[in-house]
Amino acid sequence: MINMVQYLEQNPALVALLKEKKASLVGVTELEQKAILDSFDEDVCLENGLWY
């Protein structure tokens, strides 16, 4: 999964397509895909080592 996140970091256009549901990640569950895309949101905050 780390390789997938690294690939998405290098290809931000693909992240946009995933968010628009114009692309999908084969072999990744919907919940995993949501978690990956949430990690690219700028609104996600890290405080005291906890994601919320």
C-alpha cells in the first residue's frame, strides 16, 4: 500500500480522478481507498499523534 501512496504523491492528477470517481484502485477496498484519499486532504489534522 505504501508504494501506491508514493505513486499517488508523484501523480496528483490521479488523486483528482479518484476523488471525482473517474478512476479506481484495483485490488483496494472502498474503505481502503477512502482512507488513502483522506490522507491527501489538506483538512486532515494531526494533533498529539492522532488523526481526526
